[in-house]
Amino acid sequence: MASNRVSVRLVAEVTATKVVDLSHPMYEGMPFWPGGVPFTVTRLRDYPQGCQYHKFEFAENTGTHVDAPSHFVPRKRSIDRIPLEHLVAPAVVIEVASQAATDPDYRLSAADLYAWEAMHGRIAEGCLVFVNTCWSKRFSEPERYLNRGADGKMHFPGLSADAAHLLVQRGVAGVGIDTPSIDYGPSRDFVAHKILLAADIYQIENLANLDVLPVLGATVVVGVLNVQGGSEAQARVFGLLP
């Protein structure tokens, strides 16, 4: 009889001095994408009925969540088809907080990535690249987090097309950011989404505490909900610090 056991080859031993939560808790009143579904909780039973349990309602993209390649690209991987080895990976952190502080529409550029590599070495294949803008400090204030301007558009940092193309060349497993979207707020064509997802590189949005991670050396675990056929899903993301 054939065995159903899965053979896993451990390629590295992971040790950690500290575990950091990189995801926001879900709560009523939290920011959500315009036109989406806010997070709500309905209590269905309480202790007098023997136990407490609830019904949650929210959209796929509410809170800290993963975008699967199928989110924008037909016939690409859905959430449940992202390889497990891509969900546990070494982290690379690129900080653009000072640029974002003066320009809310700042877009990480290929020049930023080359400058980072000049200091720290080539971005490794199979890693998770996190863009730390420090925008997550606004999360508890939804209006400041979404930052709608007089033009009616949202204004927050994201990635440029040239940065997205370079990360595809580097063969990264995923890209994460501490804003509502990989693309900057005013975007209407979502070009960074399309470039990365077309290359089967998943994305994590609405991350938290990226400023706690070291530039190199942390391992990140992406505990995304295993939704069959899902284009996006919520995730508990945490970093193991060296």
C-alpha cells in the first residue's frame, strides 16, 4: 500500500530570541478598503447557553491579509495553492519611513532596492521582502490610515513598477507592506499588483510592527487562512527574531 506520509527536508534550523506579531488584531471600527465590508461581530451564544461563540463578517481584504496571484491574474495560484515553503521564509526589510513622512504618495523605487543591496548584499531568492513605511502607526485612526485628500483619493506609500519588476528578477517568494495596498494610494491601474502576482509572488498588506524586525536575519511565518479557491485571505503573521 502506498504511504501518505509527506517527506520534508529541513534546509535550516530556526532559532529565535523573540517572536513579534506583524499583524493587526481584528476589531469593529478598524480600517477597511472603501466599498468593502467592515469587520463586525455578532454573538450567537453566551455562557448561560453553555458556551460563547460568534459570527464574523468581513471582506477578504480586511485587516492583515494575503493577496494570492489569482487576485488579479486569471488561472494563477489561489490562496490554498501557495506553496507552504513560501509561507515560512527569511525576511528582508527595506525602510522608506523618512520618505513616506514627507511624501505620502512615495513609491519604493528600483534605485531604493539597489541602494539597499549596495549596503547589505543582493536580495536573496525565496525571501520575503517587507517595505517598512511606518504607516501602520496610523492604523488605529482609520481616516488618517486611508488618508483621503481633497481630490477624494487615498494617499499612502506603495511600490513602483520598476521596483516590482526588480523583485520579480530577484525571485522573491512574497512582498509585504504596512499600508492598505502594495500600490500607492492614488493608483487606479494597480501595476505593482499585476507585475508581482503575474510572477506568482504573493503579497501581504496591512502589516504591523515592521520597524521591530532587523534588516536581515528574521524568519517570518505567514499563517494565512487556507481558503480553497480564495483570491485573498486574512493572516496572522509573526516574525522570529535572531
